[in-house]
Amino acid sequence: MKVLPVGIDGPLIIEPQVFGDERGFFMESWNAARFAEAGLDLHFVQDNHSRSRKGVLRGLHFQNPRPQGKLVRVTSGRAWDVAVDIRRGSPTFGRWAGVELSAANKRMFWVPEGFAHGFLSLEDDTDFLYKCTAPYDASAEHSLAWNDPAVAIEWPLEGIEPVISAKDQAGLPLDRIEAFA
């Protein structure tokens, strides 16, 4: 597998080795030993699966306390996936990294603890899977505003009217969130 940096310290694009032929393909989406060899010695405790229609924007979510690291991928459709550095002491605090994940490109995105995470579904029936390093805890969940001008995420919204939950519409700007020390 290839592990690619994204311009800020922490998140990584992971391109698995894919073996394909006329029957289809095979790939390892998770192998603890191979990830550890690549410097990602991770322990996952929860898997999640969401399905979204085109235009659904989820996030930007994070837990503080009890943060979650997330290994995310798309198995059907396409999504624009984003991680925002919300570690106050980080030299890249407030900066974001984005990557298109799709069933076709089979890429994965590692979003470590200390980052807000969200995605925009670019196709109907986009299935988004993620492995988490900590269980979901509603009492620790927060949302960074998806459209905060201080972060200035370049969402690929051309021709898309985003569908956003009430909870995510109430996301806070970067200067008001429960950021990490």
C-alpha cells in the first residue's frame, strides 16, 4: 500500500494494493501489521456505515473529550472528504485537507484524533465506511461549522445544494469550538 501526505501533519491518504482481473478485484482494507509498518499502529473499537444521497454534507464532527481517530473509505459512489486540524498548539491549526474517495479509486483517508471530520456526497447511494479508535459518545460530540470562513474549505458544490442536518447547521466557528490543547 502507498501512504501519501496531504500537506498538514496527521491525516494521510492510503492507497491499498488492488488485485483485479476479469472476475473483479481483491484488496485488504485493513491489516494491523501492514498499517503498523507504515507508522499507523492503530486499535479500532467501532465500525460505522452511512449511506447518503448526492448533496448530503455531514460534519464537521469531532469528540472532545474522548476523541476518535477514523479510517474512512467509500464503497459505493463518491464523496469529498475533509479533515480540519483543531489542535490549538499545532502549526497547522485551522487548516484543512481534502480528498475525493470513491468506489472506483478505492482510496482511504486516515483522520487522526484532534481533527474535525466531514464529507460531501457527490453521488446518490454513496456508502461511507469508517473504523474508529474510540466509541461514539454523544455527550462529547461537537460540530465545527462546515462553512466557517476562517477555515475556508473548498467544497465542490458546483450544481449541488448541500443537504445539512439541523445539528450540523448549528456547528460553531473555529474560534468558538472545544479545540484540543
